[in-house]
Amino acid sequence: MTNLTGRIQQEEAAERLPAARALWRQSSTRVSVTNPVRTVLAGMAAGAERCMYCGDNQGTDIDHHEPMARDPLRTFDWLNHLLACSHCNSHHKRERFPVDEYGRPLLIDPSAEDPFDHLLLSLSVGEYRALTEKGRASIDVFGLNRPILARGRQQAFNVVVMCLRQWPDAVSGKSAYQPDQVVHIIREQPCADVCQAMLRQVELPGASVVFKDVPEIVAVLRDEGLRGALLR
Ligand SMILES: [Zn+2]
């Protein structure tokens, strides 16, 4: 990837983007870069290789977080690669990369920042609320509140609650499930952001209100063993 970046750098500024695109598409790049990078990203993605933007569909595409058109020299920058589903990549993110008045990126980079610093997930409706300007732009560009995702997150909440109800008996040996099986089922669910939001919101002052319909899972979400396994 360093060598390919060097080849792009050798070009005149106006020729860098076409050169980057040509190098990215050539078949030898697929063997030496694209396929191995996609494999590593898939191993890092939540659940069953889920998209790093929506968390719901299978991640199939390598997305350039900062688009090639904006900085061709980041085409082969490992830190600029994320795994995205084709829907997020082609219909939402595309070449969009908003910046503020000082030129600083307005999209959350999930490889470098905690999205929950910028976004609050409303667990009851499955939609995100922006906490910052970056959160607002990210909801818009990634289409985070499209109705099908909100529905998926509500479903994920119900599944996680069912799993968490098993936890006390799993720990004490009274359940058919071992604790690591409960953790595994939760970790393999789509919309992993829902469980992560639950683990964070249970620590906040309003936890009793957030979990008022399922008060029995509050103590479970605060269990150190469970938190250690799910917040890894
Ligand atoms: Zn997606």
C-alpha cells in the first residue's frame, strides 16, 4: 500500500485522482490489497461481518472514509478503509464528506472516535439523536435514521433483553446456557450498536427511566462480568 501511494504521489496533482482510481481497480490490486484488507476489516466488524455504518447488512465493500476524490493520496491508507454494505456505500455515503468552516471533517470516523460521544440512541424508537454537529452530519450522510434501521434496532433491543434475562441463571448454572454462550449470541446479533448503547445508558443518571419497562435487566447490564465480555 505504501508503494502504491508512492506511485500516486509521483503524478502531477491533476493526474493523481485518475491514477488512484486506475490503481484501485486493477486486478493485481485486488489480489495484493483489496481482498486482504476486506478480510481483516471483516474480522474487526461487529457481529457477522456487519457494515460499519448501519450495523445491519453484511459489509461487502471497502469504503474510503475520506473519498478518493478529496484526497487521492489516502486511497491506500489503511486508516481510511472501512467495511460498508453496498446500500450505505452507494446510496448514502457515496462521495459525501462534509467539513466545517475550518475544513475539519464533520463525519464521525468510527475507527478513531467513539460514536456515542456524538450520538444518543433512543432505545424506545431505535433512532439516533445528535449530540454534536458531527452527530448531525453523520445521521444525515449515513442515513442512520432510515425506518428499516430503526425497526431493526427495536428488534435487536428485544433480543438483547431476552438474552440478558438468561444471564443470572447462566452464571449460577441454572440455565441451559453458559455465560459465554449468552455473550456469543448477543455479540453475533446485527445492530450491535443497540447493546453498546444499553451498556452506556445504564451508567447514566436517567437509567431507571430508560429501562422502566424492563427493570430486571438494569442489574445485569451493570454486572462486571457481562460488561467485561461485551465492552471488549
Ligand atoms: Zn450499511
